[in-house]
Amino acid sequence: MATPVRIIGLSGSLRRGSYNTALVRAMAELAGESVTVEPATLHGIPVYDGDLEEAEGIPEAVEALKERIAAADGLMIATPEYNNAVPGALKNGIDWLSRPPKDIGRVFRDRPVAITGATPGAFGTAHAQAAWLPVIRTLRMRPWFGGRLMISRAGDVFADEGTLTDDDQRKKLAEFVDGFATFIRGGDGS
């Protein structure tokens, strides 16, 4: 049996009925036997403010998420797309996670990362996924390009309670998670 792989699945949405949070839950459900996907959210992370950081330090929610990511084998980001770009809450969370700068290496450097996303729109999250590349490069993460998963018209593939019901999308998601796990283990994952 392959060495177990631990992935943090970070939803980039704060909305209770978020398709991206549902996508992360589906990742956890569909992960293979030797893969664990642990859902994570941005709840409790304030808007970044250098004065707040100086006065109070790193918020507890940020520290907890940093520790989870640093202890994991990889990071899977489920990004919404707002106005053809990355959502502010998710970018804000990543900005906090990069503070103080001395922690960037421990949390992000050479960390395998995959980007996916779901949206009610017709074009998936192509623009948001592409917009993450400069951030990933700056943090010196190791992106996986062996697979691409963008769920468009998410209202048609997720049930009202957030379950991924579309069999084709479930198969694609399971293959995506498996491919990323293979990449983390040192394969190409394609």
C-alpha cells in the first residue's frame, strides 16, 4: 500500500452554501484509501491589517491554519471566481498565512499545490485559477499541472444540501485527487 498522503482542502468561500466548500467535502469523500483530504475554511480570519499584526500578532485562526498546512503533504485550493479573478477573502487568507515572512518557507516553500474551483457561471474558474499562478510562484510552491478541474454551472451538479450528484463530475474529481496524490508522492500525476 502506498504511503498515506494528507492534503488540506482549502475552500476559498465564506458562504454557508458555498459550492467550493461542497467541492472540498466531495474531495474528502472521494479520496482513495491512501489519501486523506481535510477540509479547511477561512472563517475567523480578519482582513489583513499590518497595524493589527503589529499590535496583536498573528490571529489564532491564521496560526491554526498555518500549522495544518505546514503539517500536510499538499494543499488543494478550491477557488471561487469573482469578476474574472481571485476572491478577496481567499487572497486575504493567503496573505495572512504568509505572515511573518520568515514563515513562508515553512508553510509554503516547495509545498505541492493544486487549484480547482466551482462556479454557477458557464466558464468554470479558469480566470481565477490562472490568477493564482503569480501568487504560487512568489510563495515558491510546487504547482501540479497534471490535471485541471473547473466545475461550471455548479447548481446543476450539486444538490441543494451540497452533495456532488453528477456522476461524471464525481469521477473527474476522484481522478483529480488521485492524480494530485500521485504528484505529491513524486510521480507526475497525469
